[in-house]
Amino acid sequence: MLENEQEKRAEEELESIVIEDPKAPETKEQKKKKRRNRAIIILIFIAVNVLVIGYTALNEFGNKPAEKLQIHFGVSGTLCILAAIGCLLLALAFETIKYLVMMKSFGAKVSVKAAFQTAAIGKYYDNITPSGIGGQPFQIYTMHKFGYSTGESVCMPLIQFLTMQTAFIFLAIVFIIFKNDIIPNNAMKIAVYFGVFSYSTGPLGVIFFTVWRRACVAVINLIVKILAKFRVFKDPEAKKEQIIKYLDEYRASIVLISRNKGVIIKTFVLSIFYQLALFCIPYFVLLAFNGSASLINTVAMVSFVYCACTFIPTPGNAGAAEGAFYLIFSQLDPTGLFWSMLVWRGICFYAIIALGIGIYGFNAIAERKNHGKT
């Protein structure tokens, strides 16, 4: 009886949320400020990428003649690149299946198109926003546009995000336990451990808030008050309400989804497969450029690199990811090292951005056609 009341209350809380278009009309001042901030972020993003790639090219190639800069693929190299691309497609498939599983669990309409676009749009915005925090609002809005209820639109992306973080932490801890010896130095170890800790605060915070809401609200009030004294927030009260609102959304989602624990297990397992598929991309790129490495060691090292980059506040961890790249691909010759870096980032980063742009373009054309018919 109590569980039914909690579920009903959770459904009411989720349905009461007003879903706004993340690109909704704004005042001139807001638009101006947003354009300025976006321009700054884009410029920093471009500058970091150009500097890292330029430095790598100069450092690796120097004054070598043009024929030394060429890279030749055999059949095996081409197959390895295709396998790396296949890993990305497999990762997106796992993410799409995760939404399909949740749709079926909620008794909502099961749509492959909605599931795929929601998954892809989330990854697109994660890649173009600092620290990868921009995906959820757009996923929620995308689901709502596909006709899902407010509760369904809010709950599924939140559960997806939470299980994805938990899966990442789980794999990182497993690799730290069994493959800690392959971390090259103490500085890297500290970065990896801190990354796992900082990444764990999200899921743990949500769990604590779900179980001990009053105590957590009191802690949030205290933390915001302390930070307000240092003028960290312009409007401490608004920031506090925003934090509590987000945590309430997670709490309601967890209460709602907990009626079917099988879904939590399935989405968690699919998240693990998603992470492993991404971690395998550098392994096949390494093989394509005549490198040799153990699959498990490469996958473990990739997870350590991602851990070490989690707290870098740049879109797609730009700069940090390329720098950490050397830890994985340092065995390659200079020419192979440079081109493999471009291939790796092209597959797991720029391809996602291109996919997101493609989806928006496809939808815009479809909407224009539909508008022309009416």
C-alpha cells in the first residue's frame, strides 16, 4: 500500500514538471549573453584542438620530407578501422536498446526512431558542452516532442544517465583492482582515483537524497550558504532550489522505476556494454597503425584515461583526451601516432557531432515537408 502511494506521488511529481524547449525564445540581453558565452566556448574549443594537433604534428614530424608523412593501410588496417567504427555503432545500438527496454517497461509506445534520436542527441550535446553536462535537457525535450508523457520524458533520460555513470564507475573500479599496475606513474594514478571519486558523487548523491531527503536538503542548504559567503553563486537561493529540483526529479524517477528491478539490471548491463564498446575503439585503431597490445590492457588504459579526464571542463575533454592519447598509443612510430590520434577522435568525438547535426538537419527537412502538405 505504501509503495503504491509512493509510486503515485512520484508519477504526480514527474507529471508536474514543465518541459521547456532548451532553445526557447529569450530576451535580447539573454541572447546576447548566450551568443558571447557560446562564442568563447567555441573559440577555446577550436584553439585547444588546433594547439594540441599542431603541437603533435610539429613534435612528431619536424622537418621530415613529405614521403615520410604518408601512411599506408593494408587490407587488415582497413578492416581494423571498420571494426573501430563498428564499435561506435555498437555503442549507439546498446544505448538505443536501453531506451527501448525502458519504453516497454513504462508501457509507453516502443519507437526505434525515438529511442535512437534521443540517445544520439544526448551524446551530441554531451560532446559540445563543457564537462558533458548538456545532454539530458535535450533528451527530455526530444522524448516529449515524440509524444511521450512528461513523466516518461523526464524519467527515462534520468535513469539512463544514472545507470551510465554507475556502469562507468563499476568498470573503473574493476580495472583499478585488477589492472592498477599498468597505470604508468603516480601522477596518473592520483588523477584516475580523483576522477573515479568525483564521478561517483553524482550517483551516490542521488541515492542518499532518495533515502534521506531531509538530511540531504539540510546539507545542501549548509553547502550553498558556505559557498555564498565566497560569492560562488550570484543567487544562492535560486541555485539551492535548482539543485533540490534536479535531485527530486531523480528521486521520483528511481521510485517509479524501482517497481521493476529487472529494468534497472538490464539498463545497467547495457550501459556496461556501451562503455566497453567505446573502450575498444582505440584498440582497433592501434592495430590499424601496426601497433600491438593486449585487448584487456588497452581497454583498461582507456578507462583510466577517461577517469583522469572527467574533471577537465572542456567540451569532449578536448586537449586532455589528446594529451592522454600518448599513454595508449606511445608504441606507434611518429607518423602512425599523429594519424591514429585523428582517427580515434574522429570516430568517438567528431562523428557523434556530425551525427547530431545530421539528425537536426533530417528533422528540419521532414518538418518542412510535413508543413508543406498541410
